[in-house]
Amino acid sequence: MKKLSLKWKFFLVFSYVQLIAFGLILIFYIFFAINSWHIPPREYLIYFLVTIILLTLCFNSLTNITVVNRYFPDSILKPSIKILVKILGIINLILSICLLVFFSFGLLTELKKRTVREGYEFILFVVFCLLLFMIGLFTAILQLQMNNYLTKKNKDKLDSLINLIGKE
């Protein structure tokens, strides 16, 4: 097992959580779209964009898991992987902020419709969305720090090897 610091262990766990959560949401969303017979043609673009967003978030989580398992704790990222991680980190950050904005508008709309706030489903949904936002924000920030962290750890490893050779 690789030796990871606590924040990178959380990063890995949260990447798995995001993969499972967004994967399940994608499956339910596609199932809903397929079984919905009355989708107006003007909403096809919305369904397509939401599907692409969910696929992107799943791909981002898979990339994070792969990078942590392959390059951590002290290997340098390949240039192509470095660019991919940066781009996906920025996209993850933007999508996390968009998730919060759309969630807030949806929450306000839903609260205006409700007269009686009964049931725990609504509260669970609110907690679930806020939790996904916080996890997305955390993983996006660490994803943007990943290259600098790995470069520093690799330099420290090489310095310790040079010092070890120098002592012999």
C-alpha cells in the first residue's frame, strides 16, 4: 500500500464517492430520459448537456483515482497527464460552483412552491447536494495542487537518494 498523507487519502476517497454518486445520478438520469415519452424537442439540448456534464465528472473522478494510484507519492506526472489534470481540475471547480448555483435556484423555486415542509426526502436531498458541492470543491482544489505536490515530493526523494549515495 502506498504511503499517502491524510489529505490525499481524503482526496482518493472523495474521488471514489464522486464517481459512485455521479455515476448513479447519470444512470438514473438516463433511465428517466429514456422512459420519459413527452420530452419537448427544445429540452433535448438540456438533456444532452446534463449528460455530458455528468460524464465529465465521472471521467474526472476516474482520472483522479488513476493518477493517485499510478503516480503517488513521489513520481512526476507526464506532460500530457499534467495538462489533463489541470484542465479537469478547472472544469471540476467550475462545475462545482455551477452545481451550487443551480441547486440554490432550484431550492428557492421549490421552497416557494411548498406550503408544508414535511418529509425527510427534501432535507436529505439538500444535504446530499451540499455534500457533493463540498466534496467537489475539495477535490478540485487538491487536483489543482497535485502537480506541485508531486514535483516537490520527487525532488525530496532525489535529494535524499543523492545524500544517501554521498554518505557511502
